[in-house]
Amino acid sequence: MKPRQIVSYMDSYVPGRSQDEIAEELAQHIAALNPHVTAEVYDLAHFEGLKERYQVMSVPCLVVNEDQVTFGKKNIRQLVDILK
């Protein structure tokens, strides 16, 4: 597998266990199991430049290797497929 970087963007203003947190946990879980994958999480409330750079209109938003942008809820199978 080629090295992959997953960046997860979330919104800290969403109360309770949100889809943002689930996406973050999935990305970190995959990164923990695979040395070729890294995962980072950013709160869009504090990183307006990243929000503009990737044209984030909704969360959760996952960016893989700075060029593959996906939005919405993902399960682990969907995330693995994105990383292939």
C-alpha cells in the first residue's frame, strides 16, 4: 500500500457524539493498524484557511493525500475503499 495521509475536519460546536467524532475515530483506528497511514484532525473553527483551501461546506470532511476530498458519514469499509 502506498503511504496515505487522512485529514479529518470537524466542527467542535456539534453537541453529543457526532458523525465528526466517528469519522475521526475511524481514521485514527486505520492509522493505528497500518504504518502506511497517518491521521490528523482539525477543528474548522480554528483553521479557516484549511476550510477555504478544501472548500469544506459540511462536516465530516475527509481529505486523503491533500487531493481526494469526501464529505459525509463513512463506515470503515467505505474509508478503506477510499484509501485504496
